Amino acid sequence: MAAQDQPMGYPGGNSGPQGTEADIHLQRLLAADVEEPFYRSLFRNIKELIHPPKLPPLEVTSKPVPVKEIWGFYGGQEKRAGATSILIHVAVVGLLFLVGTNKTVQTIVKQQISLIAPDLAPYQPTVKKTPMGGGGGGGDRSPTPPSKGKLPKLSTKQFVPPMAVIRNPDPKLVMEPTLVIQPDANIPKLNMDVLGDPLAKSGIASNGPGSGAGIGTGGGGGVGSGSGAGFGPGRGGNMGGGAYRIGGGVSPPTVLYKVEPEYSEEARKAKFQGTVVLFVVVDEKGNPKDLRVIRPLGLGLDQKAIEAVEKWRFNPGKKDGKPVPVQATIEVNFRLL
């Protein structure tokens, strides 16, 4: 009788309330509907996907409940509210148009200045397609003025200077006399058989009172009153007077040291901006000389530009690998930050 009353337990003989609950959970886990093989559930899912079972019609048991109108704020005055909105928009557009056409407002807008950051790129002198400057002259200390004649052949180098009066009639090496002038230069042309200075007036053959060979009143082996192997006033060869111009074998100078210009108090108060263009001659040592304003701005900015460029230092321009004085133009920008 005691054996019949003993509750079912684990196979090992465990009994009691805990053993009974464990058996019940195990039986549920091992139930037939839980232990369905995976292939059956997979087959059933595929079948339901292809031929889904028909569900009974949905029965709605709820009833609609009245709620508060979301536009109740207008209280039935929707048309009036819409008209009011349109009037407000029209009034705002009209006000903007009225302000925009007002002369005072337009004047103030025109006075506004756009702020542009300064150009901090390295300076490169402006290259213009103009004949380079320079000049030349010479002579042999003759007491008579240089004689009139045509110019010799133009070349980039000179081995023999021109002479109106040949002092050595039997040279060991005969070479054609030349002037150091770019080949495309516009030189005076005379229909004469003798060499000389085309601008001279004397008809008596003479090399002139200059020195260093050549023809003229200057020195250096050229023709004219300048100094160098070129023609005319100026120095360093070529023609045109003054220093060389960039081009024709003359390289431009490049900036080694640059000082930014200061703003004048008058220009700052007026919020004035612009560009000052300066003419400058960069000598053989890279120093700026003969500065002058080509395009001024006023309000003290022209002087500020000159003061800044006077402190600049350049790598001088070169011709045939040698430093020469070169003319250049420099743009100095004044911009408010």
C-alpha cells in the first residue's frame, strides 16, 4: 500500500514535490507537438507560403467614438483664418518691396564694401611684350664729334665693337662688328656704306670723344651717349634708355624679401580698397630704385605702397647670366580684412 501511494519520481527513485514538478516539465518538453521534426515544420511553412490557409472573416466589435475636432481653435472660421493668412503674407511682401525701393536704403547698400582677403602669393613682376631698355656709347677720345652712319649688325653678344675710323687696319683675326641689341628692335636705318651714329650730324669720319671703343660720346663699346654695348642713352646694352625691360633674353627679378604695406588712417576710415601700380628699377644688387606711381589710389595709400616696396629685396634680373638693372611694374594690393 505504501508502494502504491509513492508519487512518481525520476528513474533514480527521487520522490517528493520537487521530483513531481520536474517530471511534469520533462513530459511537456517531450510532448509530441513540441518534438515535431524540423523537416515537417519546414514542409508545413513552405506549404502555407504557397497556399496560405483561409482565415475566417474579421469581426469588428468596436464602435466609433466621437472625438474633439482638431481644428476647433478656429471655431468654424476656417475661411476667415485663411483670408487673414493671405493678407499677412501680402503685407510682408509689400513691406519688403517698399524697403528695397527706398533711396536711403539703396544708398546705404551701395556704401557697403565686400571684404576680400589679401593676395599672399609670391610676387612675380608683370611681363610686358615691349622692347627692353638700355643703351650704349663709346669712342676713342677723338676731338671731333661722332660721325653719321648706319648701325652694325645686331646680336646678343659682341666680340668686336663698331668703328667709324679703323685704328688697326691689319688685324690678326677679322670679325664683324656688332651691337648687343635684340634682333627684333626697331632701330634707325640709313642707306649708307659707313658705320656711325644714325643720330649724329657730322659728316667727318670720327669715333667721337667717348671711351672704351665704339662710336659716340659715352663709353662701353656701343654707339651713342650711354654706357654699354647697345645704342643710345641708358646703360647695359640694347636701346631705349634707362634699365633693361623684361624680355628679349632678360629674365625678370624675383622677390627674396617682402614687406606688406600698411593702411593709411584716412583709407581705413573710408573703408577704401584698391591696387596701386608702381614703376621700379631693380638694380644689379637687387635693390629697388627710381620708384614712381603709375596708377594711384590716393588717401595716403600711394605713399604707403612706396614705403613698403622700398624695403623689398630682389634676386636681380639677368642677361647672359649676368645681373643687370631691369625695369618692372609692381601691383600693391590694399584689402580690408
